[in-house]
Amino acid sequence: MTNDRNEADLIRVLADAADHAPALTRDLAGAVRVRTQARRRTHRARVALVCAAVVAIATSPWAIRGVLPGGSGPEGGVFAGASEAPGTVEVSRRPIPRPVSEVWPKAVSRIPTKAADGLTYQPAAALSPTTLLLIAESSFERAARLDTYDTTTGHSEPLVRLPSPEGRRNYYVQRIEVGTDTIAWWGDVQDDDTWADFWVAPRTGGTARQVGEVTGALAKVEGFGVTRDSLVWSVRGGGVYRMPLEGGAPQPVPRAEGLTLISWPWASDVSLHDDRNQTKLVNLSTGQTLPVNPPEGAEQFRCGPVWCSGLTKEGNIVQRVDGSDRRIPSAFSGPSAAPLRMLTTGFLGPAQGPSPRLSVLYDPETDKAAGFGERTTKDQGWYGVGRSSTLPSVLYTTPKGIIPKGPDASEPTCEEKCTTEKYLVVNLLAILTP
């Protein structure tokens, strides 16, 4: 079967993403080439640096909301150490971060890019500090199965087949969320944002089951999660909804009007396409509302359950929700900084200055930073952030920044001799483990 998506689809998606991305507020060196899902939503951020144009892609409200520049700041950068009170920043020098394999060696592994039956793997999420959830694709973006991969033994195991709903042509799985007992995902059809459906399967494996379908405004899914008894999702323009795992009519979540899901039960008052600073963080389970306290002059300020980040003239500033522990990490200092992406643990942002690394992973709890992804000899490279709809739990790339060829000709081509047999994966849950 031929894939219905082609180069024209890719161009249309890139243009749509650029139209909806926030305005850039810093002079950025370099540019970005993104291998993206060929439709209205981008669900894999594979980024390669080139020098000419800028394409701004935003894959979630807490995505990198700009580009990955080459950077032109000083080699050491400026570090703002943890402060005792909001509003004060202390400055000290720090070196360029070491590779992630040196800083968090237990979190890094190399896994095959293909399953034993020839299907192409894409890391989706982490199930535990030593177990990855992988999507096995039969062709470009055609998810056929979920597999697990044990990074201690190197053994993979089929978990669940991903069926397509009857009568829906050009159906694509979009995002996948891992719950305590359940793995859930949602999908829709190409060029139609008025219909979507939801699926679940036991976390231990088994048969997938369609929970329900939604239409109209409820199908414009932007955030997605799963609890012990329900699916939850937020929609474009704000609002969070719930559907029982056993099926039934969707219902609005109380106190969630105008909110966007970050990671259940936390929601924000700014959406994917909103340039305003976030002003509050809401726990939709308890109703607790936390005010967000950005520093004066900060832009594109975003908070998760514990940590926040935003742009200032000096670079990216991070702090706790209440404004304490405010700092500018050396890796993200300088006026060429781009906004950070919030992760399950810490942040991911572009490497600044003359660095062989493509990006930097930063853990504010330990104040550790590590370089991730490599630039090629042509100053290019790429990485992926999994397929979670909320906060990513895996990062992946290939050794030496080589861009792997896809399973069919519809995937964008890469430079000659760019095939690879291994991914380099960072399991963020392993960083959380002492």
C-alpha cells in the first residue's frame, strides 16, 4: 500500500506550524530543518540545524516555542545561582556542559531503530527507569504496534497492536500517554480536525479497546492524559474534558474553563498559541490554584507542577512556581537564547556558543546540565522527544547526529550515507532515580 502523504503535505504542515508559533523575541543565529508529521499537528520534533531560514515549530504548550539556534554567546556563559528570595539573581561562571552519557550514564542507552520483524521503531515514552515504550511503524507515521524494550537486557517484546477504526481512511495515531495501569492514545484522520477517537490497553499488554469518539470542538485535542478511571484532554482554545475508561459521553472537568492541560492534574491558563505569560497553575483534582510569579521583564513564561522558565534579556531564567530558587543556567545564558522545553524532569534547550552539542538537558533540582545530540560536520543534527502529549519522558537521537532514513520514500531524504542502526536514548525517569 502506498502512503497517501507526500512532500506537499510536509510543506503544508511546516507552514501551518510556523503560522501558529509564537513570535521570536531574540536574534537567533542559524536555522532549523524539522522532520515533522505530514499533517496539521507535529508529533515528533526531529530538528536539524542549517544556516538560512527559520521554521518555528510548537508541539505542545510547553514545547520549544522557537528554534534551535547555533548560538553566538561566550563559551562559558553566565550562571545565576539559586537565590534565597524572589527577584534576586547571583552570577557565576560555569563551563560548557559535558555529554549526557557522562553526567547521567545510567539514563543513556543505545537501542535498535528496527524491530526483529522489520518495523521501524520510534521511542514513545519511558515506562520505568529501565523500560522504554516504542512505537513500531509499518510505514511513515503508520503506527502498527507498541513494544517494550528493556535497556538492561536489550530485549524487546510486543505489547499491543494498534488498530485503525473501521471506515476511517488515513487514520493516524497522534499521542500516547502512560498511566498507572493503562496505556492510552488518541488518533484522528488526515486533514480533518473535527473528529478524533480514544483508545486504551492494559499496561501489561493485551488487546486495544476503543473508548469513544468525539466531534467538533472536542476533537481539537491539545493535551491528553489518563487516570485510573478516565481519559482527560484539553482542547484548542481552552477547556478540559473527561471520558470514563469504560466509555460514555464526554463531560467538562469542573473549574477547567479556558485551561490547558500540562500533565494531569495540573493545568495552565495559557494555551499552545498564546504568547502571554502564564499567571496561574490549577490542580484539577483538588481545585488548588497557585499564582505564578514571573520576574519583571520575562516573556513566554511557563510553569509546570514545580518549576518554571521564561526568556529575559540575560537568557532563560528558571525558578520554582513561587519565585524562589531563581537562576539563569550558564548553558542558557545570553541574548540569543530560545525558550526551553519542559520535560518530566528539568528542561531542554538549544546549546549556546561554540558547542559540538545540539542541545542541553538541565536538571534544576541538582543544578546539573548535560549536552545532548551532536552536530554533524555540516552543522546539522536532530533529536526526538517521544510521543507524550504532556511532559516528555524520553529523548532520542542517533550517534554523530546522523539522520536515519525512513521506511518509505515519502519521508524527507537526508544526506548520503545517513542510515543508522541505533538510537541513543535518554530515559528521563532514570535521571529521577537516585
